[in-house]
Amino acid sequence: MVTIQADEISNIIRERIEQYNREVKIVNTGTVLQVGDGIARIHGLDEVMAGELVEFQEGTIGIALNLESTNVGVVLMGDGLLIQEGSSVKATGKIAQIPVSEAYLGRVINALAKPIDGRGEISSSEYRLIESPAPGIISRRSVYEPLQTGLIAIDSMIPIGRGQRELIIGDRQTGKTAVATDTILNQQGQNVICVYVAIGQKASSVAQVVTTFQERGAMEYTIVVAETADSPATLQYLAPYTGAALAEYFMYRERHTLIIYDDLSKQAQAYRQCLFYYEDHLGARLIQGIMTALPIVEAQSGDVLAYIPTNVISFTDGQIFLYSDLFNARIRPTINVGDFLKTGF
């Protein structure tokens, strides 16, 4: 029979006490009050930051956007079908961000910067916030060179400067996407990085655009961010921010960039407040002379004074109006020579 000495027991206890490492981990948690339509209301999360990623009990990730005194509004990055009232939520301490790198050129990704073209994962060691501060006035530069669209009617009468925000607006089926894609095709050999953001489009339409880019060799300098019509409204809302973050990655490396938002009307339908968000965040994040934006907005029966068009017009430098009657008359591009508004020059 083995005998245990009292001093051996005390030595073992003493060693365990010396090796004990007490780690206190504070987790900021909350409880789901209600969930629906891609939005969850959370009670708690007292120290959550605006734009911070939160994780639900069943694994869904969300972004805290609306911080109120009694609850937090969280946008779900997924369908959230398994989230139940009363389930727990914890803050991650990380602001929403995406990976960025040169390897994204030539790829088709979603709003979470995940590849959807079936060509494998994209290597990246750097991240950018999807909402980053706009550059200061001192760092901006006056418009000093044009960005050619390749369409003589536009380049001669409505010149677009590098670093400007030029709105493309018109009724359905008037060639808005064609103007934007032609502009991307015309940047071949111009040392311009292009980002095409498809929001709420049909998957077949996006595939057709990608095929055109591939056939014309434009995918070598282009990134396509796509959230189709069957995507959750939250991801359609986030897609332009993902595109802007990728464009900024190249912009801050002093490379000219062009970003197409096709179109912001779909984003507005997915998230009504996005228009004012675009004005404050997407539009202001451009640096004149380096990053150019061509947002697209669909008008209804030529009504450019509706809620969505007027808000976007108010914070763009110029507008290209496309008309359905000219389209029916087989005029391409469908711009009226004597009827356009230009505020940038």
C-alpha cells in the first residue's frame, strides 16, 4: 500500500497555486428582442461600437448600425432564419472589414469579399474597414485630367474628370449599364483599376457583363462585386461599401480607380436610408484626380424629381440623362444634346 506523505500533498498544492493563472474575460452580450426583414433589435450590448460586428448564438454575423438608448439595431449578414427571440448575442470588438489585395483583380466576389466565380479562395493579408473616414480637404486635388468613356457624344459634350462623381440616370432599358461597361472597356491600357458593383441585378445579367469583360480582356484590371436580386437585402445594402473599400485599397496606392454602382435604386429599395448614407460616406470617400465614381439610378417614366433621383443628384458633380424615346429611335447613347445638367465644371 502506497503511503502519501503530508508534505508531498502540500508541495503539490503549492505548485498548483503557483501555476494558476487567473484570466478574466469580459464579454459584451445582449438579448434578441425581435428579428425580421434582415434587422434584429438587441437589448444590452451597452458598449458596442457603431459598425461593430456582433455574433448571434446560432452563428449568424451582424453589423451594429443603429445605436439607441434602449436597444441596438443590427443588420444581419445572412437570412437569420435560426435566430430566435431571447437568444444571446455577443460583440466581437471588431469593426466591419473585408480583406483586400491585388489578388482580387479579375475575380467576382460578393458583399463579404468571398469569391463566387468558382476559382478558389483569394489570398490576402491586409484588411480595410467597409466604412472608412473620408479624406481631408488638404489631401484632395483639383480635377486636372479627363476619364474617357469611349463614347464620343459623352466625352465631347459632358466630359468626366478623374475623381468626379458622374450620375448616370434614365428610365429602364435606356442603356445605363451599357454606358458604364463601355467606360470600363475603354480603360484598357490606361492604368485604371475598375470596380463594377452589381446591386439587385439578375444573375444572368451579371454573368453577361462578366463574360463581356472576359472576352474583351477587361477582367485583368477589373473587380466585380455582385449581389443579385435573390440576395438578402442586407448584402445588397453592403455591396457598394465593399466595392468602395476595394477601390480605396488601390486609390491610396496612388493608382487611378473607377467604380460603378449599378444601381443605387436597388440599394435604396433594400435599405431606404442608404441614400443619405451614400452622400456622407460613399460619395465623400473619393479623392479628386484619383478615384472616379459612376453611380447609376433608375428613373420612373422620366421623373428625375422623385425621392431617389433628387437625393443622388444633389451630391454628384454632374449627371448624364438617358431618354427612352431616343432609345426607341435607335439613337446611341440616348442623351439629348441640348438637355443635360453639369455642375462639376
